[in-house]
Amino acid sequence: MHVTVDIKGEGTHEFDLEEVADGTDGRPTYAALLRAVDLSPHEVSVLVDGRPVPEDQPVESEHVTVLRLIKGGCVD
């Protein structure tokens, strides 16, 4: 299956799932897609059809949206 990863504000990446590292059951996970675009699950949210998906879930969609999380706080 061919997957498009849209990193909001940064562009898109195209992957054939056969090229992405396999998940635990032999199918690539969303975390494997994140590794392929050099991102950590700790710094982003993965969305499919506008809804968050766990990064350990096998990829089942041809279009994935990635949103970077913003951390902030007060500087003393």
C-alpha cells in the first residue's frame, strides 16, 4: 500500500509500506512511519481522518496527518 504522510507546515512524504520497518505482527505501524520521517512519537500527534491514532497501531490508511506538539511555559 502507498501512504502519504502530511506533516502540517512542513510538507509531505510518500512511502510504500513495504519500505517501512515492520511492526510486531509484520505490518508497519504509525511509529515506523514517524521514524521514516525522522520524528519521535513524543513530539507529534498522528491523525487519520482527523482523529488521533496510537503510534503502535498498524497503518491502515493511505493518508496520515502529523501535527507537531508545542511545549511552552514560563521562563523564570
